[in-house]
Amino acid sequence: MRKTIIAGNWKMNKNPIEAVEFVESIKNQIDTDRYDVVLCVPAINLIPVLDCVKNTNIKIGAQNVFFEDEGAYTGEISAKMLKESGVEYVIIGHSERRQLFCETDDMVNKKVIKAIEYGITPIICVGESLQQRENNVTIEFIRMQIKNALANVNENDTSKIVIAYEPIWAIGTGKTATTNQAQEVCHEIRNVLAQIYNQNIADNIQIQYGGSVNSKNASELFNMPDINGGLVGGASLKNDFVSIVNYK
Ligand code: PGA
């Protein structure tokens, strides 16, 4: 049965010293028996933070990856490099990367395939804009994003993926989707996964909600039937993350 997975997305915050100080201060308060817990930190913090969590079950994730193994790609980091450094997860297709760095569905798909090839679990982000929600095209749009992200991902590899539903209008705005809005879309994501693969596979894929998750709304959101945890931005930079991870 699928386990809850709570991931922190630090985005472009904390230098290596601050990162280690913070992780040292929270790591023993985090209960990793009940849930999978992942910290997705800036690339420069991966190595020191990996070192810091080595005697715990906290997993470390990157926030981006490139889809080639090596070569003349200035500024990029490969799945091979991440894997060989001990990184186990990577966020792919976050709306900030899609909007600010022009990532397309095709690039997202290539990155997903490459991460899987190296045994790194992609946390694949999908989510609609406010305009799309107001125009009632949310479900249609999300279905398309899922299908494109998973093109040529075969069913044997589906146990190695996580989907994060993050409505763009709820990210960093303090405006959380209502539990029903979040559940509705996560349920549709499961339906489209069942259509692409089958119901059994769909039932086993972890689907997160992300967008202004905090210690007050986490429990209600994560207890919805199709929501298996969260991708947490702002609140993952603070002690609040401990309460989110230890939600009841
Ligand atoms: P937020 O960000 O929790 O600060 O809204 C979530 C995310 O972008 O992953």
C-alpha cells in the first residue's frame, strides 16, 4: 500500500552552513517510521546535507536535473551525478521551472525518463494556473500534463514515481486549495494513471498536494483519500516542517 510522502522544497534558500544548521536542529524530531520524508535542497547544499542525514532515514532530493549524462551543458547536473552522490529524489517540472526557465512537457518527460534510468525517484509536478481554473479547464490540462510527463514510462517503472499536484495560484500565496479541490484533482490524477496503466498501479502511486501547506492545514489535506502527503515550500524552511511531518 502507498505510504505518505512529505517533501520539503527549499527552492533557492539557505547557504550550506545554514542548511546544515537547520537540518541538525530538526533531524531528530522527525519521525521517519510512519512516512517517507525528503528534503529537496539547492544543489550546492546536497553534499553537506547528505552527510548530515546519514544516520537517519531522511532522504535527500534535488530540485532539478538535466537529461544528458555528461558533456558540454554549462550549469547543468546529471541524474548520474546525483545518483553517484547519494541523492534519491528529484523534483521535475515545478511550475517555477516551467514558467521562469521555459521547461516544456517534452523536457519534463526526458528528465523523468533519465531520473528513472538512474534509480532516482522523480517528484513530477503538475498544476493549473488561476486562469485555467476559472475557465474550467483544470482537469483537462492536468490530464494532458500527466500523459506528457509519463510518455514512454513503462509500467514496471511506475513504482518509482511520485506526482505532486500544485495549483500555481496556491504556491507561495498563502491561498491553499480547499481539501475538496485538492482531493478532486488528485482523484482525477489517479484516474488518468489508471487509464494509462491500470487501477492497481494507479492505487500504488504516491500523489502529493503542494501549495501553501502549513502545520495547520496539513492534517486535513493529507487525510484525504487520494492525497498521500505534500510538497512543502515556504513552511519547509522553518520548524513548522517538523509539525507538518509529524501530523496526525
Ligand atoms: P509553498 O510552495 O508551500 O511555499 O506554497 C510549494 C511549492 O512550490 O512546492
